[in-house]
Amino acid sequence: MAAERLPWPRRKREPASTSWDHNSAVGGRPQYLFPTGAQFGRDNLVLHARARQHRVDGFAGPLSIKTVVRGVVNWNAGGRDLAVDPASFLVLNAGEEYSMDLDAPHPVETACVFFRHGFVERHVLDATTPVEVSLDDPERAAPGLPWVSRLHSDLDGGIVHSVQSLAERCERELQPSGFEEAFLVLADKLLRLYREVRAQMSRLPAQKASTREEVFRRLQRGREYLHSEWNGTVSLESTARHACLSRYHFHRAFTQAFGKTPHRYVTEVRLARAHGLLRSGKSVTETCMDVGFTSAASFSRLFRAMYGANPSAVRKAS
């Protein structure tokens, strides 16, 4: 399915009350597109926005990576609510329709990259085949990249940092000469992500490949549920039910595939949210309560183990 191509307004700075058809933003800094005048699908482009209100309805764009600098944003794709925070990112394939309706009390900041049609697929094909094949058929068709279009954790900051640092450089109008190279680097990171996902799937004990794929699809659904319900009544029971697996099989398979238990995973999600709240200026006490910790000492200990700094130090540094 071909992604829709939409021309973008050429203006870069507009009043806070301005709204757009495809992406509307109110409050704080409006969105910034680089390069100016780029088109979705035709060009590699960066979209950087800060807003309290932002809406997208049923847009089928090109392959994209969506990250959140501050706050939490819920995208909806394929009937799935996908909550993205500063320690996660969302990949959506070309032609995959998505929506979002942001209405937050405080500005939320996002940084997203959109690849031109076939850019990542061609990069992956060239990176995984001998150069002789390219010489014989340089225009050969490039297959898609299955299993990557999902919400992913990014606790090591690899893809999230690359996207957000590129967005920051572009917004400061440095117009980096390595703009296209930055997209090649991101394409290579998506290739490594694809290989990592395949390795996670291979660790599942099922003998049939089709069974492993189905179990992994359900595990991903459960992991996305943990991201969206992390501060509610989330439990092993409810998560396994959402993934359509028994508690035993969900816990066992999740730990095998992702190398950590569901409980540890949701704890890391809570700590990542805490890190974002502290950077936005919230107090340590408020943050501890907001992310569901009842013990300040336990919160500080776990936070320090994950980030190498006390919560108070992260807040002061912001």
C-alpha cells in the first residue's frame, strides 16, 4: 500500500494558537519540519514538535520512527494503543494507518523521522547481500522489514538518542551536511533492531516457526499493554489475559524472549517515566508517588541502579 504524500507548510514558526489539518498543535513551540517544504514519502524528513494539543486522524505515512522527548504520547495503530515515553520508540511501516489525539495539561515534546519510500528496505537489502548481486541487478526490488513495526524499549538510548539529536540539530538550523548519512545510520539501527527481534523470537521453545511467531506476536501485545497500563491495575494476570496466554506461558516466554521478567520490565518502564518527570521539574516526592512507588527509599535505590544518579541529581540537572 503506497503511503500518502502530503505537502507541508513552508512556515517554520507560527503563533501558539495555530492549528494544522494533519498535525495540529496548540501551546508552546509549534512543530518544525526539516527540510522546509519536504514531502512525506518523497523525502527523508524530521518533524520536531512541542504542544499541549496535537491531533492526527487516520494518516497512512511512510516508514517512520516516533520518539518522545518529554511526556507521554499515545499513538493508535491497528486498533492498538501505543504509549511512547522518553525511554521507548514506535516504528510504523509504510502505509500503516495511525492516529493520535493529544490533550495534555503541560506541553509534550516529540521528535520523529520519516523515511522516503524504500530507503530503509533498500539499505537493508544492500547490507545483507553481496555487492556482486547489486552489480548484476542494482534496481532489484527490496522486501519489507517484518516484526519491526511495534513499540520498542530503548533503555540504552540508541535509536531514541539518534533521532532526537538529529531533530535538535535540524531545529537549530545547523543544516548538517551529514543529514542523509544520519538517515543511513538510522536505517542500519533498524536493521540491527530487526536482527534483535528475530533473535528474541528464536529463543522461544516452540518447535514450529509459525508457533514461535504467534507466541511472539502475543508477547509483543502484552509488552505494549505494560507500557499503556504501567501505573494502573496492571498485574501478571491482566497482562497475560491481554496477550491471550496463560500466566505460566506468558511469564516463561516473556522472560525467555526479552531476558527479563514482566515485573522487572514494568519497573523499568516506571523508572523511565520517573526520569522524564524529574527532567520536567517535578519534585522527587511527587514523582515517586506519580509512578506508583510507595517507598521513597526503594524508588531512589532502583532509580540510582538504573541511571547511575540519584533522582534529586537528575531534577537539579534539568
